[in-house]
Amino acid sequence: MSTDNITPIRTGITQAATKPVTLEMVIASMDDWRLTKHKLNEKIPEKIWDQVFALVTSPEPLVLKALGISQGQFISKKLGRKAPLISTLNISEAIAVSPINQVSPSNSVPSSPETALKDEVFSKPTIVKNAVSKEVEFCEVKAAPAYPLAGNPAKAFSTETCVVELYRPDGMLMKIHMCTDRFDELLTAFANGNGSVKC
């Protein structure tokens, strides 16, 4: 069997993929796609999305505005992507420093831009070997009892009003505009000379 006519299979990495992605390249790809798409509501191809996510290190709003991609499109695609955006980071190297887990000097990682990026990307605390655990005190929070409104219907004000003028024998005059619901209570308090009326 002759092996002269075997065509080598190309891997997914091409020379174009090894070049750094620039905003101008992505804008050109988007313009070409917009000119050649068949439907008005056709989705952006994965190839272009890969280029867009390669530009995530740039200021995000500027990239999206230049490409004409909405924030909603970007976020939904970002959440739907299977591969993480930064795949070169090793999770096991990230060390979380929190009040619960303290790292001993023997296993601490020197501070570098890559470590700072790891701490930002992987914000969940990880378990650190040889960490000193501290006890955390918890307190119970009881919910306030809820009183049903159906048992105690809201008291509505009367829509009927009246104007009352009352004179006492000592010459005191009272004029009041009031709802008819509390009229009897107010009249009794005024006639008895009681100065305090509970409303």
C-alpha cells in the first residue's frame, strides 16, 4: 500500500488562530458576516464569538459598542459557553485567604498579576492544606410573626363628614370638621370636660 496519496488531517489550530486577535479583525469579521447572512435574525457564528471572547481583556463596553453587540447578547452567550474564558489558570494553584482559612507561611504563593487574576476569577474559597480553622459563632434569627389581614380587616374611614360647633357653660367653643364614625366619642369627652381624647 502506497502512502504517497494520504492527506494529513489538520488540527483545529491554524496559523490565523495563533495571531493575536485585534478589534479591527473582529469588526471586519462581523461586517463580512452581516453582509453575507441569509436571515435577518441569524445568530452570530461561533467563530466570531470566539474572537469576541478573545477580546475580553479589552474594556468590554467599548468592544461591544464597536461590534454592535448588545449587552444582553454578550451575557447570554457568555453564560452559555461550555469552555471557561480563561482556561490556562490552574484552580489547584489558587489559594483563598479568608477569616476561616489562614495560610501558613510555608505554603503561601507569592503575589503576582497572575495570582491576583486567579483570586478575581475564582472568588469561591478553596480548601487549603495545613490551614488553621477558626470557630464561627452563629446566632439564630427568628422571623417576625405574620398576622393575617383576613382576620382583622382594615378599618376604613367614613365618607360622611359633618361640622360640629360645641359650646360649654364656661364659654369654651369647639368647631370641628370630622367623620361621623367617632362623633359620639368626641361628644362624650367634650361634655364631661375630659381634656384627653384617644384617637
